[in-house]
Amino acid sequence: MDLIDAVLDFAADEPGLVLGLILLCALTFGGIAAWSALRGHRDVRRRAADSAAEGSSPEARRAETRRTLERLVTHLESTFAGNAADTKVLKARLIQAGYYDPRAVGAFFAARFGGALALGVAGLAVAALLFEADDITIATGGTALALVGYLAPSFLLDKRIKARAAAHRAGFPDFMDLMIVCSEAGLSMEAGIERIARELVEGYPSLAENLYMASLEIRAGKGLTEALDRMGDRLAIEEAKMLATLLQQSAELGTSLSQSLKVYSDEMRHKRMSRAEEKAYALPAKLVIPLTLFVFPVLLVTLMLPVVVKVSEMMKG
């Protein structure tokens, strides 16, 4: 009875800690049960495969695990994807970020669900075990961390899209210069794109990858303007979309393609120089805050300290 009374007194004094321990035990036993069920299901499938074909190889087991993960990703995509318009927008964002796999949408929702669950459970456990907080504070902290884990994949995706777009924008003037060289050498636009894709692999691998995809689409039967327009959507920069419009207008009006490419290339280089000058002009304004907070106080103390020492010595004397 004394042990039971002590346990009840501890639960009354530390409700948050007891709640965290109960939650941790429940998650542990639930994970063990889920793992046991999954392992039993996998054992049944493995025995069935062994009976059908003698000697199951490690490659076959890895293939079975991969198929299980693919089914899980497909289920998450069908459950959380929403309507067709939102799914289309998400697929476009994933393609702009460089994820071309058709299962990328399901993997994105799996990352969201896993991040929310992991951070939420971690927040509840840390708040319950390490801090003396009430139940409301523990629940609020766990919910906040779960929300962070849910939104983190979207923020990381946007960051990756911006980084790739900046790399594409930096390499596009070089692509235009090589297009002019290929055009003046007598190569067609299709052959020139494929040739330039091989040349830009070292400097701009992402841009070269998209150029090679555009050349494959042209081989598959798509028109040059449509392939370049789709490439512009993948690159997420206006320069590529404007190139498709330029080629279409040049073909409709019958103007010289080499001359049009030269004018457009000069414009791209002028834009790149303008962006560099804009960053250079904005640098002094950005340096004001770090100079004011870190450099000027140290300089002021360094200059005034000898004067303060001399004044204090004179006052003592």
C-alpha cells in the first residue's frame, strides 16, 4: 500500500512527467506491435516467395521492401494530395526543385507526416521529462514543433527552387552564346541544344540536365517551341520562357535566327551585369547594421580607453 500511495502522490505532484512517460510507453509498445505485425507480414510474403522460387536472394528482399515503400507512398499521395489543381501545382514545384520521380508527391507528404510526428513526439517527451511544465504548456510545445515539422519540407522545397533558379539564371547567358556559335556553325536548333547540353555539364549541371530533357522531348515528336516552353517551366526563370516566344516570333515573321539570338544574348548579359551592379550598390547599406553593432563600439572603446585612464590618474593625483 505504501508503494501505491507513493506512486499516486508522485502522479499528483508531476502530472506532466507522468503524461510524458505514459505517451512514451504507448508509442514504444505501439511501435513494437506495428513492427511485429509488419515483420510477420513480411515473413509470410517471404515464405510464399521461397515456396514459389527456391533460395530467396537479398536482391529479391530489397525489391520487396522497395515495393512496400512504394505502396506506402502511393497511399499517402492518394490520401493527402487534395484536389487535382493543388496536386498539379505541387508536381510543378517538385519538378522545379529537381525531383522528377512520379512518386515525389507521395514522398513529399510522407516527409511532412514523418516530420510532424517526429518533432511532435520529441517536443512532448522533452517538455515532459526535462522541464517542469503543466499539461497545457507541454501540449502547446508539442503542437508547435509538430507544425514546424509539417511546414519544414515546404520551406526547404522553396529554398531549393530559388537556389536552382539562381544557378539557371547565371548560366543562361552562356547557353545563349553557345547557341549563337552553333547557329553560325550551321547546326540546327535541335542539334545545338543537344551539343550545348554536353558542354554545360561541368559548369551548370542542372541547366544541362534540362537541356538534355528538352532534346529528348524534341526527339519524341514535340515541337521546338513547346519543348523550350516546357523547359522554361522546369527552370523557373523568365529568360527561358522568353526564348521560346522569341523563336516562335522569329519563325512567324521570317527574321534571321542568328541575329535574334545575338540581340537576346546581349540582353541577357546586360541583365546579369545589372544584377551584379545592383548587389554591389546594395552592399554599403547592408554593412551599416554590422558596422554599427560590432565595429564602431569596439573602435570607440579602443580610442576612448587611454583618455579615460589618463583622466582617472589625474583625478587621483
